[in-house]
Amino acid sequence: PKIIINLFKALEMKKLFEIASPIIATFIIIAIELMVNETYGNKNCTEILNTKEYSTPTGVILDSAPCSGSSCVYLCKRKNANGVGTCIGPKKQENFCCVYKCP
């Protein structure tokens, strides 16, 4: 009788798995689609700008001024509130790169 009881339990588990597996697979597919849609809309825009084109908060025009970390941050924030600026170019002194989320 124990073998028969164990056999019935195994069959019940198999039926439960057969019923539950499509439901679980559906939820997994929906979760993956939601993650893909969420990350797909988050594109970054990049602009390479020259420091000569901008002025500092005090009104001084950056004419052939070397790119510094603070000026890159300020100028990129001026371009876009959530932007991140970094200096690029030879010796990292000529241009800055502004990266921000595309509108």
C-alpha cells in the first residue's frame, strides 16, 4: 500500500507541475518584457562641445581655457540638468563631453 500511495503522490505532483509550469512561464515572459520596455526608453545622448563657446557663472567667457572638472560639470548641467560632463581631447584640456538622458 505504501508504494501505491507514493505513486499517487508522484502523479499528483506531476499534474501540479503540468498545470503550474505554463502559468509560471507566462509570468516570467511578462516580467522580461517589462524589463526590456523599461530599459529601452532610457537612451543616453552625448554631445562633444568646445569650452570656448560657454561662459562661467561670473560671466567670464571661456576662451581657450583649459577644461577642468568643475567647468565640465557646470557647463554640462547648464546644457541639461541631469547631464554628466567630462573633459576629453589631447591632454583632456580642449573639449568636454556632456552625457544626459535623451528627452
